[in-house]
Amino acid sequence: MNRRTNSLSELRARLAEAEKTLRAIRSGGVDAVVVAGRHGPHVFTLQGAEHAYRVLIESMNEGR
């Protein structure tokens, strides 16, 4: 029964982490997602992520 309890605890922890990740994505706290692929990792930017990067770069160029 101890083994079963450990498995249940691990599953609950994994679920909590997955829910936390989804909340971050839904609330705009994530700019990109990295997914493991056959030929290495792939980075997928979410809508609007490139805008924040562009604003940062443009503001750096203004401070020449």
C-alpha cells in the first residue's frame, strides 16, 4: 500500500505542475514553448512574443 500511496502522491504532484504550466500559458506568462523533436529541440513562440522582443531591441538601439 505504501507503493500505491507514493504513486498517487507523484501523480498529484505531476498534475499540479501541469496545471501551473497551463495557468502560466493562459495568463500570458509564457513567450515560447520548447518541444523535443527527432532532430533536436524546436522552439515555438506564442502570439505576441516576437513583439516584446522587437520592442526590447528597438529600445536598445535608441540608446546609442
